[in-house]
Amino acid sequence: MARPTWSGQIQISLVSIGVKIFPASNSARQVEFHQIDRKTGKRVHHQNVAEGESVEQKDVIKGFEYAKGMYVQIEPDELKRLRIPTATVMEIRQFVKAEEISRELIDRPYFVAPKDEAQAKALAIMRKGLAQTGTMGIGEIAFSGREHLVAIAAPLDPKQGGLMLYTLRYKEELRDPQSAVGSVKDTAIDSKELSLAKQLISSGTSTFDHAAYKNDYESAVRKLVDAKRKNKPLPVEEPKQRSGKVINLMDALRQSLAKKKTSSTSSQKGSARRGKAA
């Protein structure tokens, strides 16, 4: 079983539930590179240097810069001795409707499991309560060297056990949207264009198939690495053919809808042929 990221108590008023949280994402599968010397092929190692002098690892500690070039030194043991309540207790300070948590707030997902069988019933009751009320519990916990704002929620998949926990970004971590989209002006919407756009969306709407999406960049890098290892020709992606020049938005929408209908018809004919063959 995976090692928990955090272990402690969820505190809801007078109710206390012992839980463990585990990462829901897997970063270990990502392609990683090391820096190497082009001439020797040997890995490049970085040294700790201060004022041109080499510094041993045991003498490297954390420092907080309180003024330009002025630091307060913090020893590792001093950080370990910091005991804040959220290191072991996640107090749910409020419940909010799930739709109030906007997408840009969510950072990383985690699984929440009961510490033992004795905690499983309390967690199951909380899970059902969150699911039926469409709410999330908001609190804070400390792990990985910092405190995190978090939300706990029932999983979207009813077959999945436990709860979900999402680390959230604090308000000061989010940029003001006006800095990027403040200059975007409201524009008049043509009813015919909107109708075509809605048809295009409706024709392409289906159940989300997560497994159908693959990380093409990761796959391409692995193919490149494999080709270089075996001294094979390097893979070359063929450029996608560009569609013809579109005169205006209406034409673009009409062409997109026509393409969707053609694709759908071909798919239906293929299914019919396979059915007759069977």
C-alpha cells in the first residue's frame, strides 16, 4: 500500500474521524531528464558554493532573507519542532456548495481513507452527507513543509470508497484576472452564429472517456529515446494538413457541422456493416 502523505484527525464540531490521505496523481510516470556533459556523456553534478568557496552539504541550512543580503538562519531541528495544530488535525471550519469552489482554486487531488475499521463508519456517513447535500468541507492541514487550504468532498464515482481531498490555492496565490483579460470587451452576439455554435457543441457532446486521452509528448519523447538507444532513424511527425481558408465565422461553423455529420454517418455505416458481418 502507498505511504500516506498525511495522517491525523478530521474534526467536525465534536466529531473526530481518524484518516490518512494519499496522492491521487502519479508524477513518477513522467519523463525526466538529467543534465549531462555533451563531450563526456557524464552526469553534471551541482556544487554548493558561497562567495566562490565550496560548502559541504552538512553546512547548508535554510535562511530567510529579511533585508537585501541579510538572512535569519533556520536549523532543520527548529523546523521539526514547529508544532502547529494542522500538522495532525484538520478542522472543518465551514461547508460550502461544491459549485462555489471554482476550477482555478483546485491544485492537487488526494484520496482520503479511514485510519482503521473503527473510523470507516463515521467516514461513510460523512461521505453520504456531503454527496446528498452537494457540499465540500473547508479546512487546513500542514504537510510537505507548508500549510494547505483544503476541501473534502464525496467522490464523483459512487463506487469509489473514502473521500476526496483537494488542496486549494490561497487567495493571495491567484492573480487578478483583470491583468490578463481586463482588456477583453463585450461583443454583440449574432443569434444565427450562436445557434450554429450550440449545434456544433451538441453534436460533439458525449460522455467523458478519460482513458481515450494520452500524453502524446511523453510518448514521443520515449520513442525518441528508444530510437537513439538502438541507433534507428529518429521519428518524424508528419505535419497535419491545414484546412482551407475560412472566409468568416458562419462558414467555419457550417463547415465544422458538415464535417461532424459526415464523420457520424461514416461511423454509423461502419457499425452497421460490422453488425451484418457478425
